[in-house]
Amino acid sequence: VRLVLVPDTFKALQDLGSRARARARGNIIAVTGSVGKTGSKEMLRHMLGRCGRVAASQGSFNNPWGVPLSLALLPEDAAFGVFELGMNHAGELAALTKQVQPHVALITNIEAVHLEFFSDTAAIADAKAEIFLGMNAAGTAVLNRDNPHFARLVGHARTQGLRHILSFGSQDGSDAQLLRCTATGAGSIVEAALVGRPHGFRLGAAGQHYAINALGTLLVAQ
């Protein structure tokens, strides 16, 4: 067994992840949100896998150790890299997104989680918006228009200089709009408008929240 001795294993892992990201040639997607991160990441893995080789975070490897480890496993020739980013403190997501440098960032939603570290959900939205700090102006933000903090997230994205901001949800004006979600014994039948065009599909899980997240991932794939 070959061993490499380093003064700091955490820094060495980050360096491995950064090196892999620097050589990557594919499209890089980052997913965050209070809930629905892992499911959305897996939907993207499934959809984009029909279009090319996909590398994605294993399980919920979304923390300061899991993200550089996932990046280190990113093949140079992967067409897509999909990375889940999590946080429970302000400032944590900023460090992760600067490693991932996503071309597209999906924020599933903002909910009242980790309130032991935040004053309210607006503060959580501000922390989630740190995902834009690793992006340049050519990047795309995909945001949940139904969430009460949608406008706040749009403001953060524009402050970062992002020119492309797309939305999903049930509200009018969404680039991916849910029109109807019908529960069945096997899941859900979803009717939607994707960038102005009718789009129908089935989900293996029941619930409008799954349909909404699926629209976000479809918009990322689009």
C-alpha cells in the first residue's frame, strides 16, 4: 500500500478536490436547499446520465469533508458533475461553492431548519445564497418561485452578477410551472409547462413537493 504523508490531511483532501475541479471539462451543477437536496441530486444524476457520463456526490456527502472528497473523484472526462452542498452555519456554503465553482446552482427551498444557528428563515436564505459566490456572471441560478424568500435569493444572485436566473414552482411566471399533480398508487402524474411548452411525466413518489423539486431539476437539465 502506498501512502502519502502530509502535514494536514484536511488541507490535502481540499487540494485533491481543487485539482480535480481544475482539470474538469464538463458542466458542473451544485444543489442546496433546506430539504430535497439529495433527492434532487439523484434526479439530476438519472436524467443527465442519459446524455453523458455523470459524476455525483455519493449519498449525502455535502459537508466540508464530503464535498472535496466528491470533487477528488470527479473524472476529467465526465460530461456532468452534480454536487450536493449543505450547511448549518453562515459562511460554510461559501467555502464549499468556491471549491465546486458551479456553472448552475439549484436552490430547492428555504425552510426553518438549523434555527439553533440562525435568527430566522431570512438568515437561512442569506446563508444559502452563498452558493452564488463560487460562480461567475455566465452562471445560472435556478430558484423556487413559490418560496417566500424567492425575491431575496434573486437579489443575492444579481448582486453576484449572475445574468441568468430561472424559476420553478406553481406560480405564474415560473420558467417551469406546475399545472397539476395527481397522486396515484404508484406515485404521481405531473402536468407542467417547461419554458412555455407542455410537459408531462410520472414520478415514483406521491406529493406536490416532489413534483416541484422535479421541475427544478428539469430546468437545470434544460
